[in-house]
Amino acid sequence: MGKLDGKVAIITGAARGMGAAHARLFVAEGAKVVLADVLTEQGEKVAEELGDSARFVPLDVRDREQWTVVVDTAAREFGRVDILVNNAGIFRREPIETHSHEMWDEVIGVNLTGVWNGTKAVIDEMRKAGGGSIINVSSTAGITGYAYLPAYSASKWALRGLTKATALDLGGFGIRANTVHPGFVRTPMTEELGDNTANVALHRQAEDTELSPLVLFLASDDSAFATGGEFIADGGESAGIPAR
């Protein structure tokens, strides 16, 4: 039996990278999955690959009406919503003195308000299901500061507070909420950052599949007593300065 047999998940940013990796593992573990992303062509290909256990729905996480369509699709096609993985995220790399207000609004809109929108959208269906698990993908940048990433860092720190408030408000309905804090993961979004891993204790990048077992754990009943928590998988980057 799979760890997610009978469960239905929504995963944002699921067209590629970590989101697609999470979707593949979830389906392998028995889940039905709604993949959501702004990258329609790539998202549809992943859903086609996963077969009858997956559906793709276009989603800009900033758009509340599109969130309604995503949740309605999950409920109509698969009967319920048990899991939400708020994985969609963007960054704009610019020092704070030249980082524009428009960049700030864009990053906060996707990385923070998008998570708020998704959380609000799934509450009713999770309550009907008798509970659920919300997994918010933060970052090592939500644990420590990073130069040239003011909006990104602010959004990922804010996710910690939003997640704890969610856990406290919704725990009585059996709905759990936790953050995952990936470090330097090899994805299309991080290509421009190069391969500088001098400050990573393991001295390497993670593959996009390496965070999926942690997300699976938080989605499954194996983590039934975990809520309001922060789960770091960054190769030791936030631990301190590694030996050279």
C-alpha cells in the first residue's frame, strides 16, 4: 500500500522542478494529484505522463478565482482535497537599493499572498474530508538572510509566521500546516545562481527529487502529530560555516 492511498493533493508550481518531482512521488504512493502552474504546456505534459491519477489546471497563485477552479476540479474529479503543497515561488535577484517596488509586489504576491490564497481556498474541502495537510515551501532564505534577495527573503520568513497561524487556527479541524526549507536545489529557477556550494556543509546541490520524501512525510499520516513545524533540508547550509 502507498503512503497516500485514497488521498487527493493539489501541488502548485508543479510543471517542473521540485513541484513535478513531488507530483510523481505522490502518484507513485497512491495519491490523486491536481497539478497547478502558469506553465501550461509543461504542466499538461507532466499530467499526461502521470495518467488517470493526475489533472492539470492553469493557475496564477495570485488569482483567487483561478484557485476556486483548482479546488473545484480536485473535488469534482477526485472527490475531496486532503493535501495542499504551496510550492510555487519566484525570486528577483537585485540589491535592495535598486530592487524595484514592482519586483517587491511581484515576489510577495506569488510567494506569500499566493500561499494565503491557496490556504483559504482549501479550508472548506479539507474540513469536509475530516482534516488535511498544508505544506508551505519556504527556503533557507526563511531561516537566514541573503544579500540581493530582499523580497524573496522577506516572503520566505513571512511564510513561517503564516504557517504557524494556520496551524493554530485550523488544528481543531484536523488540518495541519508545516513549512519545508530547501537549500540549494538544482531546478530551472536556480540555474542563474551557478553552482557555488562553498557554504553548504555537503558541498553540493540537491537534485529536485531529494526534497520529495520530506514533503511526502508531511503529506502522509506518518506526520500526523506534526503541525506548526519547520523542516530544514539544506545540506547543512544554515548550520554555519563548513570546513573547507
